Amino acid sequence: AVVSTQSRSRYFFLFYLRDLEQHSQSIAQADLVLTSAGINDLRHGKADPITLHNHLAAFTGRFKSHFIFDSVSPVAMRADRFNGLNTDISKLNELMLEFSLRSRNFKLFDNLNFGLSHLARDGLHLNDSGKSSLSQCWVMCILIYLGIRKGSLPLRHGFRRIVDKYNFLRPG
């Protein structure tokens, strides 16, 4: 896992959901935790979308820190011949969005500039262009969180129906 902390700015970067627990102390001291889960959390039956969702929901509820979660990007067909992994990715993203709408300290965003051309040859992981695109999106999300940039966290068009349904069902 790639983990870095900066004590002065109190941001914490976490790149695998399985690493959450071992960094609890640092997370508790952070104002903002940037979380990116992905292929390695879902591959080879290591965890299913519901288990990951439940783990993250229970974990984040223990903290006052704010969490921003990067939705999981789809993989290329050559890496997922039967589309099972992409089905799990879609389900996890939808569960995380619904959790984001209910949570006081957890928000999901999408890298709207992502495309299959951002994937490495393996069809799973990001290439340099994909990493650059994701980094730019992270910077924008941090600026929105800090109030330096106006707007809401980016979400793909397909998620708007979930947001609209949630807002319709929400009292008040």
C-alpha cells in the first residue's frame, strides 16, 4: 500500500481498503482521508462489494475525519473476459454512492476524465496518463473540500438517478 501523511496539513492518503485498520491512529488525527480502493480489493474473490461496503461504513463511522472515496474504475475486457469484475465494480460504486448520500463524513467522487486509454497493458491498472488524470481529479476534489474551488464532487451521469431518488425520498 502507498501511505503518506503530512502532519501539518493533516491529510491522510490510503490506497487499499484492507489497510484501514492498521492506520487507525493516523486516520483519527487527520481532517481528511483520501481513499482509493480498486481492483486489488475485488480481485480473485478477496472481497465482494457488500463486504467492502459494510467494512468501510463501519470503519468510517468511528471517526470524525472526513473521507473522500475515489470510485473504482472499470477494467478492460481483456482483463475481465466474462465481465464479472466490472459487475462487482459497478455494484461497489453504487453501494459507495448510496453510503455517501447517507453519511456525514464520507463522500464519493468519480474521475470523469477516465477512459480505457488510461489503463496499462494488463487492462487492470492505470498507466502514466491514467495516474495523471486521477491526480488532477484528486486535486480538484481537495480544492472543493477546502472551499477553494466551488462546486460539488464530480459524479458520472448514471449516478444522478440515484442522487435524485435519494433527494426525493429524503424527508424535509
